[in-house]
Amino acid sequence: MLMLVAVGFLLYKAGYERFFGPTNPGNPHENEPVEAGDPDKGDMGGQPEVPDEDLTEEQLALFRPNELGKIPIIMYHAIGDTEGEWQRSRDNFRADLQRFYDLGYSLIPLNDYLRGQISAPAGRAPLILTFDDATAGQFNMIQSETDGEWIPDPDSAVGMLLEFERSHPEFGHAATFFIDFPAPFGDAKRVEENLTFLIENGMEIGNHTYNHKNLQSASPDVVVQEIGSLANKVRELCGYETLSLALPYGGYPKTDDGLASGEWEGQPYTNLGVLLVGAEPAPSPYSSKFSPLAIPRIRGSQEELDKWLGNFERYPETRFVSDGQASTVTIREGEQDKLDPSRIEGLKVVTYDLSPTSK
Ligand SMILES: [Zn+2]
């Protein structure tokens, strides 16, 4: 098994470098300007630009893309010295990153998933990291002892993520932080600086309501106020639009009014997706099972990670594997009826025979 994984990885590496690497003199896209993307996107979360060309038969056989498969969205809370019910230890978090990488995952931004624009490197499986509650262990900045410059604490999740990516560039560093106020990341004095650093470095800020409010029994007005005041605050501080919502305590309001969009104090907000607390991998964003207002996550605990990552190892055909191209949806032959037509508008659908006997 290990051998197969190693061989698979080498094949992947060879294919990846041949096709996308900087040493390839034949890459016709190499010197073209980067296409204008979303202004709120900044850097790409560490992922390389991918040329928009059809994959060859050989590449399909090598990468085995499956863009109707499921995607793990991991939900972390505190990151600290010890492991606990709502806390992952730093050592375990570092081990998680290595495990995700070794299992063939690369990080993608949550908003790319919600928009259905997935561009993980070809042959790799997208995985999304989310962090709730904005604790200091997730992210804080310290002053460098050498020149006094503010840098991410290397022992915070952001510091560990950026460090890991330096030696594993195709893993990326995309992550979404669902914040609330008054002191995101435990630091009321540097809110603007902290959020700006994350945004400028390709990470996302998500909405966790202004007061970390359980919306389960909240009136519709309170739902809009809690979501809208957080969105307005982040916009006012950083000019950034939050586009996703994680419900505190998983508390779902009586109706979904005001979740996808609303207006507070004259300012509109939009959530492309609403994330739940638990309890399984999320459907492909192209699938008819995709439900933007109820997106499941997997708790970042040992037990839940073992369970769901283990499931994907046992049933690899259930996992989303990227074709490397945001504008193409590559699926198995005969599965076209599982696509949601409204989710693939403007995208090219490619089908191929994924059966193990095909060459
Ligand atoms: Zn929370």
C-alpha cells in the first residue's frame, strides 16, 4: 500500500512538473498576464496558476479527477498547548497538516468551493480549513527580535501553516477564519492589522456573528443584526466582504431568512454559504446534493479526522479529485445526471472512463 502511494506520488510529481512546472519551455501560458480575478481575492492561497487546456487521455489516467466526489471541510476551534474537546494541540495540528499532505490533499479557499471554481493542482484532492471563534492560538502577530517587524507567531495555526507550505508548496495555505467581536484573535488593539494580514496573504475572513450569538431562537431582526453588523464592521475596517457564515453552536434559526443575504444599517451583505457544526464531508459544489445554506464540516478532533479521512482511504472513489482547472468539471462517464445544472453554468463538463481496467 505504502509503495503504491509512493509510486502514485512520483507519477503525480512527474506529471505535475511536466505540465505546469516553471522548467517547461513549452508552456504557452507562462508569460501571459494573470487573468483579472476577484478584487477581494488577493493572492491565491498559495496555489499555482493553472493553464486552461484539456487534459490528455494520459493525464486523465494519471490524475483520475473526480469532481463529483466529496470534500472535507475541517472545523477547528482553539489551537493550544494541549488537546481538549474544543482545542487541538499544536503538535497534533502540525501532524494534521502532514497527514493531509501525505494523503494527497491540497488546500483551497472556501469561497472557491462556494463559487464552484476549484483549482487545486491536478490529481490532488481539495481540502478546506476553517477556524471558528478567532482565538489567539489560531493567529496572532509578534514583533521579530531582529528588526521589530510584525510577523505571524510561528506557533499559531497561521504561522504553522505558512511554515509547512514553505517546504510543501503545492499544499497551499488557504484557510477561513470565522470571527466575532469585540476582540478577534484575543487582541482588540490590532484588529485591523491582524485582519489585513490574513486578507493580504490569501486567507479569508468569515462571519461568525458579531456577538457569537446562538441564532436558534433569535428573532429574524436579531439574525440580520448579528450577521449584518459583523459584515459591516469588517468592511469598515478592511474594505473586505465576508462571504460565508458559520453558525455559532451550530444554532440554525427557525427560518433561513437573512442568512444568504440581508441588509443592516443601510448596507447589504451576502453569504455564498452557511456552514454547520459537524458532521461529515461536504458534497461537490457541482452536485445536486450541494445545499449552500447547510454545508457540513468535519470536527478537527483525532476521532473525527481518523473516521472521515479513513473512510476516504477505504473508498477513494468517493473523494473529490481535481482536474487542476477552475473552468472545467471532470467527472466519470454516466454520472452527468448527478450534476446540478445551475451550478455548472459557464463551465465545461468533461467525462471519461474511470474504471480501473481502462488504460
Ligand atoms: Zn463559535
